[in-house]
Amino acid sequence: MGKQINCKKEWHPSRYETRMKVAEAEEKEAGNEKNYLKEQNINDEGRMAWMLDDFKE
């Protein structure tokens, strides 16, 4: 008589924790990217300001 093999994976807390860590990392990455783009935009504005000052005179 053959053994019954259960191929279904059982739920394990580490899977949930891993999913939560991945979700947190994605949120953090999105926030970092948003901050980086904001800083980049500010830096670009400051970089071009000297050119605009010359035209005002």
C-alpha cells in the first residue's frame, strides 16, 4: 500500500513575515525615490538660476 503524499504547502509564519518585509521594503523604496526626485528637481532649479539671473539684468 502506497503512502499518501500531501503536496500542498503548509502555511508558515516565515512566509507571512517575508511578504510583510517585502511590502515594507517596496514602500520605503517608493518613498526614497519620491524624495530623490524632489531633491533632484530642487537641485536642477538651483543649477539653472544663475542663467536666469543674467537675463533679468
